[in-house]
Amino acid sequence: MGYSRSTALTALNGAVLSLLLSLPVLAEEEKTASSPAVPANALAFVQDRHLGESLGWLGYQVASRTVTFATIVETVGRTKAQEIVQDELQYLQPQYQQEWDRNLAASYAASFTPEELTALDIGDPPPEIANKFRTKQRDVGMDMKNRSSELLKVYVSTALDNALKKAKP
């Protein structure tokens, strides 16, 4: 089985979403990992492969399971609520994307050597690196959860706050 951007993104989305959704929604006390320098090749891998693009999608998955979202649905209906919340998440995403990408890059750097990350970024890595990539997704997801839960919480809370104001009659 070959390695591709979609394989990487699908594996990471699944791992991160399952870990984040296992948290009590927006209620858990979070630990914020410090942000040491991120290796350039790890950041290049995340950005070149567009692995951080899941932020908006994950944000919506978390937002749609909140009491605030249910309140917005009651106020304006499901379709309009989805539209308002998605618009707010999309509007805010650029403010959070860089930190999200840096956290994701740091998570990958914790599981892979610089040489492995370069091979993954170039594409068509040797089978042992491609296999390691598949087997390490849970570790990367757990690390990403530790680094980014608070970021996701703030992103979603801000979007829901804005959406709630727009949904008020």
C-alpha cells in the first residue's frame, strides 16, 4: 500500500478526532505543552502535505456536540446553525492555523527523525518509513491532543460565541 497525502490526512484526522472526542466537550482542564522550536523539516512536512487542514473540520465536529450549538439550532434551525458556525470557524481559522500546524509538526518531530520526516515529505518513502508512519499515527494523535486541546477549545469557543451573537433575533 502506497503512502500519500490523503493517507496521511485520513489517518491523522481519525486519530486526532477520536482522541479529542473522547474528552468531555470543552469542559476538561487542559495542560498546555510549552512551544519549543519546531524543526523546519517537520513544519515543511505538515505544510507541504496540508496535514493541518483538519483544523476547521475538527472544530466543527467538536462545536456540533455542544450545548451552545444546540441552542443555536433551537434559535435559527439546523441548516442555518450549521452555516453560521461553519462560517465563524472558517473566518477564525487563519488566526489559529499557524499554531495548529506548529503543534502538529512538533508532534511528528517527537515520533520521527529528521531524515524520516524528509523522506515522508518528499513522498514515496521506503516501506519501513511508510509502515512506521501508519503505526505511529496514534502516538502522533495523542501528542497532538496534549499540545492542541486548549487551542481547539479556544478556537471552537470563540466561533460558537460569535455564532450565538449572530443567531440572536
